[in-house]
Amino acid sequence: MSTQDNVPVTGFSANSKSLKSFQLQQKLRSLMLVAVIGVPLLGGIIAYQLYSRVIRPAEEQKASQELANANSAADAQNVSNTTTITDPAATTGNTSSPTTATPSPSATPKSSSTKPNTGSSATTAPAGMPAGVTVALNSIEQNGIRNNPYVAADTSSVPEGTVVKADRASWKAYSESMGTVTGTISIQGQVHTGSVTFELVSGSWKATGYSIDS
């Protein structure tokens, strides 16, 4: 027998031990990984189940009860604030009709005395004045000559507050569609005499010009 046959073979045994040790370490790592991930996940599942089955129904029931209590309190408050209006006559049995106070003689209004319209020439239109001229004159005297719809002339230079008073009896017709009327024009506190020319424009009488005497 040679010397090599007496040497023990140990290399295979060392490799087997290393392989088993490596496999054991891998298993331990896998178990640790499962424990690290699985335990919190399992705990979360258990906590969710506990919350959904026990805690959340209790909270919802509590919230519903609080809402019902609040509504009941509001209804009670509205009922307490409601006032009942009763007829005093019905409660006292008084069925007499109300009395009407008669004013004393001193409180009786006195009739105001008015003077009859004498038909002065300043307000009475002559027979020959067209009705459209009367309407235009009334508007000019009441609303002024500036920016008046019955004035076809440029009145932008006419001062504010200018007052026109026409003597309707002075109406003088030059044709069936043109005429003048004289009167007074008050400008900035000064009264002047003058005349206003009226023309029939598109079927309507309008003031187309005016003149002021010096």
C-alpha cells in the first residue's frame, strides 16, 4: 500500500460544511425578511379589521347621535321662539266697533281760493298758432331751451338756467311751416327781449333759431 492511500480525504467534508452553513444563513435571512415585512403587514391587517368592525361603527353611531341631538335642540329652540298672536277683542270679549274721531271745526281744512284763469296773452295761444308750436313752447318754458328735444338749433353755447317766457299772442306766421313768437329770455340773471323762430321739421314743430334784442 502506498503512502497516498493512507492520507485521509478531508476536502469534501469541508465543502459540505460550508455549503450547509451557507444554506442555513440563507434560510435565516429569508425568515428575517419574512418577519420584517410580514409582521407589520399582519399587524396592519389586524388593526384595519379591528377599526372597520369595532371602532368605525362606534364613531359613526356617536356622530349620528350628536347630529340627532343637535337637530332636536334646534327644533326646541324654534318652538320656544314662536309667538302666538291673539286677537285682543277675542280674549276680552269686546265686540264694539271702533269709533271714528270727528275733527274739530278748527281742524277742518279751509278751501283755498284760486283766481280764475283770465286767459292772458302770455299763456293763451291765438287761433292761428299750430298746436305743435304750443307743445314746443310748453316744453321750452318748463325744461329750458338747452338740449331740449323741441329745439333743432345748436344750444351748446346757451348758459345753464336760461329761462324763456313766450308771449303766445305775438305769434306771427310767415308760412304754413314757419313762424315766430316774441317774449323774454333770462340769461344769467339778466332779462332780455327777443324772439324764437319755429319751423315744421319732419312733421314736428321745433325751434330752429332765436334772436336777442340788444
